[in-house]
Amino acid sequence: MTMPAGVYYAGDLCFVLHASWDEVCDLVIQDHKCLEGEFTLRDGRKFAIFNTTYGDGEYTDQIGRSYCVDSGSIGCIRLEDCDPDDQPLQYAKDGLASIETFQDDFRCMNADGIIMIGHIGIDTNGTHEEDYDEEDEGIW
């Protein structure tokens, strides 16, 4: 799929689409499955969203930037299309997402657990931070 050139928030969309999250879920969850791809909200805003391999956690891209995930997914949306009360720039500043400028249209996809957003490759197959300590693993 191809997204148009522009300035984008890349990361977990639940952080920047708070007011629209119910609508996002209605679009991407069908028959108990989480769909991936490009979607359009009722008001015309477009976004791309992809499932992470291991759900929630912290993943990194090819240059070491972190992406904190709380919805089991990573996506992108134009910065100007984030919900007005959310703070996408702050999430990026805090190292939880990134803000990217794409001069040209760009492709998005999930390539076997590596989420590609243009030139950004976020590996959701490898090591990621989890919500429990390694010493707790034996009790699961």
C-alpha cells in the first residue's frame, strides 16, 4: 500500500487517536481478527496499521529508535490528522514513537514481523521489552 508524502507520526496509533480509537477498532477488528493495512476514518483521515508479532512491548527500528506499543500494533498517520488533544510530538520526544517527513509517496507493509513504514523498519520479531522480569518466567 502507498501513503501520500507528508509529515507522519509512526508508532502505536492508540496514543494519538484517543478520541477516534473506538472507530479505529471497528475498522480493524473483524470476526475476532485484527486486520492490517490502510484504513479511512469516517471524516476522511487515512492511516496504516500493522500487528506486532509479540503484542505489547517496546520495539526498535533499524537505527535504534524505540516504539512503545500498548495496542499490539504499530502504524502511521499524518501528523495533522492526529486527534487534536493528543500530543504526538511529545511521544516522539519521549522516545516512544517517531515523526518522519516523507518527501515522496511511500509504501507500508508488514514483512513477516518487520513493519515497514517507508524507510523505517521496525522489527517486532526480535528482542523486545516485556512487562515481567526474566526471573518470573518460570512461573508462567
